[in-house]
Amino acid sequence: MLPMAMGEVIKNGVRFDMKNWSQGLPDGSDLPEAVDQIFALLEARAVDYLLVGGIALLNYVEGRNTQDIDFVLARQDINKMPEIVLLEENRDFARGQYGNLQIDLWLTQNPFFEWVKLTHGEDVMIGERTIHISDPEGLVLLKLFALPSLYRQGQFDRVSLYEGDLTQLLMAYAIHPEPLLETLSRFVLPSDLEEIRQIVLETEARIRRFKATRERLATEDE
């Protein structure tokens, strides 16, 4: 997906989210160019990043909607891009704004984010630009890592979104969860690991149900 096309996805996500309509239908026409400019900045400033989140997911599965762009990078590299206005920051995350483009930053001072960045990135040539993007396993790991916290916070809209992402990734790719769970055991509490294991089992059961229903309906159509 070209950077400008990524921007079109974000523009449509912003425009067609009714929560954004309080001041009228958002324009968003500047977002495709803003996305392209962000990748140009990352390249020009030699920022070592990993593209994750909904935009990265769209490289592997269809139908994902998003209103921002996500990168894993080192906290000190944010200083290389003063054009990004930081709005929020904590130990693991920062949120910034580049014009009207929202940028979520996953900071490598979190050892897990650093590990994913180091071990699950791949360079993809998109147009004339090389983009360092998470592979499907890296995206699965990040979703699983985040889910226990989202449950604790009661963010069930994001829980539903992330579990849907997991289902699509595990259906589309031959990803074996057990090695991922072994990896996560180095970074999460034992109680969280058990919750993650249960989420994986439920996701696998959902996939089996989807496949069985498809086969049953296909048989009935013959």
C-alpha cells in the first residue's frame, strides 16, 4: 500500500466516523499528503522505526479501518522530528499530531516493544520508498500483549477490534500460537499470560466455527 493510499484509508476513517461529526463532516483532504510527509521525515532523519497498528495490518488482511498511524521507535528519535507535536506521553506510549494526522508512538524503552521491533520487522518496497513494517507474527504479539490491559480498563470497543484482528491474522497465516505464548511469558505477568492463552483458545475455536460454517453452507449450495 502506497503512503498516499495509507493516508486515504486514514482520511476515510476520520470522515466516516460519526463521532467526528459534531462540527460537521471532517475534510481530511490533507491526510494523504501528511502520511507521505511523515515517511519522508523518517527517512530523511534516519529514524529507526517499525510500522505497526491498523495501517500495518492492512498490508496483510482486508477491511480494517483506522484513523491514525502507529510506529515503534526509541524515545530519543522523537526529538529528531520536532514537526510532531506531542499531546500525551507515558513510559510506554506517546501520542502526537502532525497537522491533522494523529500519530501513536510505541516506545522501545518498553523491552517488549523493542524486542518486536528488532525481531519482527521486514522491509517492503512501496513505490519509491522502503518501509519497515511489522510482519504478521509481530502484529499478533502486539495484539495479545495489549489485550489483558484493555480488558482491565474496560475498553471493550478496542478489545473487540483487536480480537477481530487476531482472528483475521490467524486465519490468513500459518502462525503457531504456542511459540508466541512462550515469547510473551518473558514479558508479561503469569496471570496475564493465562488470560492471553484463553484468548488464543477462544480465537482458535472461533476460526474452527467459521470454517465449519463455510463448509456446511458450501455443501448445502451444491
